[in-house]
Amino acid sequence: MKMKRLRSENGVTLVELLAALVLISLVVLLINSVFLFTQNSAGSISKESDVQQDMLLAMKMMTRDIRSADQPKVIVVGGRKELVINETETYRFKNGELLKNQTPVAANLESFDVCHPPVGMFYPDKELKCDRNPDSDTELDTERIIIILEGPDNRSGNHRILTTEIIVRNVNDEETLP
């Protein structure tokens, strides 16, 4: 006597269905991980670009202001150096931000330094520096200003520093026409 088959072979077993669901879940998880990694990388690169752009913009603003100023000077207030332009504009560093008259110009900075170098002291372009404690007897060259902006390390671990030396326009010099 033959037994009837109770089970049709056309369907899918519960074990096969669970295995398919596990495989689909793993594929979706992998795709999601790649998407999140890409999104985080793009955000990190965007933030680095923003910091670099802020530093360049701040440097351009200060350079423009110094070149158009009558009497730019560096002063020390509360142990911190400030750049004063025509007695009306002040650049100062506070809590990781470079401020111009209390308005943020650049954020996420490590430091801001500004100085008049000693008379007769000339640095190679990549070695511009401001002495932390210049001697009180040292004569400073008020016709030059050095600015140093330091940002956070980039993703490669490279230190981000922008430096420039600006020749101060002397209002007593007569302009000669060609």
C-alpha cells in the first residue's frame, strides 16, 4: 500500500525562508554601513574644508585691513595679543574663535598670534614666528606685521598653519605716479 504524500515539493520550507531573510538582512546591513561610512567621510572632509576656508578668509581680511590702515598695531591685553586697526577694529582670539570687533571671523582654531618682528630680523617664508617673550629692550619693526593662524590637525595628522608677513602702508610716504 502506498502512502499519500502530505507535503508538496513546490513550496519553501521554514528553514529556507529564514536563511533567505538572514542573507537579505546581511546585504542590507552591508549597504547601510557603506552608506554611513561615506556620509561620515563626506562630513569630515566638509568640516576640514570649512576650517581651511575660514582660516584663508580671516587671513585675507586681516591683510586687507592692515594694508588699508593708517596705524595698525599689536597690543597685549590680559596676556593675549590683539591686532588693532585704526583704533576702530580689533582682532582677538577667544575660545577657539578669531573675532573682529566681537564678531566671529573664523572658528575651530587652535591659536592666533600676531606681532611686529624685531628690527633687522627676517625669517624665511615657512619659518615666520612671533617671539613669545620678546625682550623689552628689543626694538620692533612697526612697518611689518607677522600673523600666524593655527588650525586643528587634518585627517592625515598634518598640522594646519597659515602664516604671512605684511608690510604696513606708511601714510607719510608719498605715492609716486608712473
